[in-house]
Amino acid sequence: MTAADRALAAWEVGPLSGMPGIIHLPISGVMLLASLTVTFFGDRTSALVLLVALGGWLLLALADLARDLWIRRHPYASARWLAGVRRAVGDDFLGGALERLRTCYGPDNAYVVRRADMALEIRIVRANQRAGQRRAEGNMLATIAWP
């Protein structure tokens, strides 16, 4: 298990994994327009900073596109990917997600875990945990005394 495997698994099950690729193009265009405007009418140092930011954004966009293409070609969760997810999110989240998948698909032994299904279930388990924490911070209706 390498750090790259863990980082990729964390990226796939993370909160920004569902960000659509169509967002990259308009933001890149705005950044390019801003850097060109600053180049012609302003400081060269500011233009260089904007161009470096644009390059970084485009690098992230290309990495996201490559990840999407890889997932489409390899949609099923391998043991290596599941180990990366386990190290990235922990046993509690992975166990909760697997339990939800078992609940959804029942005793169907022919079901093969897909990456997208596992990522969705991990997001649901995280959301349920956050909702439970928020609920624990509040007051229950039965404990509120009203005059």
C-alpha cells in the first residue's frame, strides 16, 4: 500500500469527488482573462502569480479528468482500492458502508462492489454521523420545560 493509493482512494470517497468537470473550463477561462488583463495593464509579478495559479488549476482539472477516465475503465473496487479506502477513512466508516451495501443488496452473493457505490455509501455514513453529532448537541423535545 503506497501513499499514492491512499491519496487516490481518499480523493474518490472525499467530498469533492463529485465535482463536475464542466466547472474547470469557465474558471480556467476567467483566470486566463484575469492574468492577461494584469499582464497588459498591470504588474508583471501579479500576472506571473495568476499564470502559476492557472497552471495549477489546469493540472488539477487534468488529474480529475484522468481519474474519471480510469474509474470508467475500472469501475469495480479492487482489494487494493478497498485497503486504500480503509486507511483513508478508517474502519468505522468502511464497516458502516459495507453494512449499508449488505442491507441494500441482501444475500446476493453475485454482487460485486463498485467504486461509485462504495463512495456513495461512505458519504451517507459520514452524513449520518454528522447529523447524529448535531442532534446530540441540541435539546430533545421531552427535556424542554415551557412555562
